[in-house]
Amino acid sequence: MPVVSADGSATPPSTDRPLRIAVVGAGPAGIYAADALTRQDAVPVAVDLIDRLPTPFGLVRHGIAPDHPKMRAIRDTLHRFLDHPLVRFVGNVEVGRDIPLDELRRHVDAVIYTYGAALDRHLGIDGEELSGSLAATELVAWYTGHPDADRARVEAALAGIRSVVVVGVGNVALDVARVLARTPAELESTDMPQHVLDTLAATSVEEVTVLGRRGPAQASFTTQELRELDELECATVLVDPADLELDPAAEERAAADRNVTRNLAVLRGWADHVAAPGRTRVHLRFFARPVRLLGEDRVTGVEVERTAVDADGRAMGTGEVDLLPAQLVVRSVGYFATALPGLPVDERAGVVPNDAGRVLRDGKPSRGEYVAGWIKRGPSGVVGTNKHDAR
């Protein structure tokens, strides 16, 4: 039901017309917001969930690794929220292209932006443009069957690879490392597209190195994701014991954060692992940053510099450099948001400027505009974090 009358004047909400809210982005944050709005009974609310894709669920459908079926089952819960009679999914509609933002705002009482942060951050080093250098977003889109995936580019990068370097120590970096180290039999039961299964079955990955610029106390992966690396059928996780020696600041951080404490316990349990013939080696290497990708037509290796963490928690180069052979380099060093035409975005922070979820325009709250999820707070937390955020 439109909120403007034929003469363009606003039609106020009444007992005969529920508040109409447009939610831009039908991922977890958007669906949780719709559920919170329709669950309360202070005022009737109708929600239009708008997404540029023809299907809902966002990163739950196209971000969670296919070898995580229990996590992907969150879709069943989200689907129930879509069954509410006052919630409508409007797919294959791109705000800014198919409907201008100002026009959308005229026809609803409020807009909540929950379209996430889909672009990857670059390393900013020489050689990053070479074939065989991919963003994690590209690889994840490909193996989850995202319609935007560049199949030809990804499959060309995977051809003939033996050694892989993954840059980053978040959950997505571990997802990438785990998927590439799995056997075809382990992946067969997932809902990966057949062309993905066929391509991965044809690869012969012998070594995956995960690089973290700082130490294990600063890594952002969760303990559950970390432990899964040791459950792979034909891979051995390797950690240098020297990387697990913490300075006083890192010890203090570990003592104050239970996730860090658990992670360190897991890592220390792997410190005595030894590579075994015939098994893929998964190295977790800390205090290391890539400074250059080597190769002419495609990546052949990575120049890596040893780092040290200063008193402010920043990784500083030490000048100690070595070379890692690699035919594939995957960067997973963060995400940032794109701006919808007509919506401000802080390009440095990668979020829409907001005050506790209220969109700010020129530093002042904009009436009827809100944000939730990654577009509000940046790429942090897990799926469930969006539920609290949306409420």
C-alpha cells in the first residue's frame, strides 16, 4: 500500500494502514529486522524485504561455506520469518537502478538498510593484479553458486595449483583454507554446484599457508572454526611453536578474552604436529605479511616479511624476508560497503554513518532511515550477532 496519495501528499499511518517499512537487503540482518518489527504488538507494521538477487538469505546462502550444513540450516529459521502475512519478499530489484532511493522513501514510512558489505579490501602490493591472485569474496561466491561469480576467472586461477597462500586470519580465511584442503569425498555431500566439485576434484593442493600479520592473540577467527582444521580427513595442521610465544601485552589480551584463550590452547596442541607424506599441509603462520606477489603472467610465489607487533598493536616489518611458492593467493583482509545512489557511506570505515542505527546525513539523524548489520557496524560478528543488532 503506497504511503503517498495521488497528489503526492503523505498518507499518515492509521488503524486501517500499518506502518510500511522497506528493508533493503534480505540477508540475516534484514530478515531479523523484519521479524523484530512484526513480532512487537505496539503498532502494526508491514515489511517489504527488497533484494537485488532473486532469492533471499544473503550470506547465509552465498557466504557460509557449503561444508557447514548446520550453519547453513539457519535458512530454515529465516524462512519461517518470511511466512509472516505482513512480510513480503521483493527480489530481483536493485535500489538505485530499478527504483531510485528517493522514490522508495516517498512510498514507505521508513527504510532500514541491511545490504551488508560485499566488496573486498586489497593488499596494495605489487603483483596483486596477476592471474592466480583472488579475493576471498570471488572464491566464496564461486563455490557457493552466487550468480555474480566469475566462473572463468576463478577456475583459471585454480588450474594446476599445488601451493596456496591465504592472507588473513578470520573465519573466511579458514573457510577458504579448509575447502581447498578437503578431499573430493568430503565435499561430495555438500550443496556445492557440480562444476565446483569437478574443479576442486581436479586440483592437487599439497600445501595451504594461512598468513597473519600479527600474532595468534590478535587473530579474529572463532575457536569452533579453528578446531575444524584438525578434522580434515587428509590434512595436517602445522604451527611454529615460536609463533605462540606471547609478549606481556598479548598475554594480557589472552587473559581478558576467553576466545583468545581457547584459540591459544588449540594452537598449542598442534605445535608438535609433523607433516606426513601424502597429506595436505595446512600451515598457520603468524607475524608474517606479504610484501610482493611474484610472477610474470600468473602468481608463482609470495615474498613474505616477518613482523613484530608494537605497543599499539600494529604490525611492523622487521626486514626479514623469505619466499613462499604459491600458484594461488587468496586475500581475506576485510570487507567494505558500497554506497547506494543517494545514501552516504564512510568509505574509510566502510559503513553508513549512523548514531545507534539512525542514519546520519551531514552529521544529523535522517528521519525514517536506519541501518543494521554489517552496513551499520562493519564486517564483524557471526550470523547471530545480526539478530541482536536488528532488534
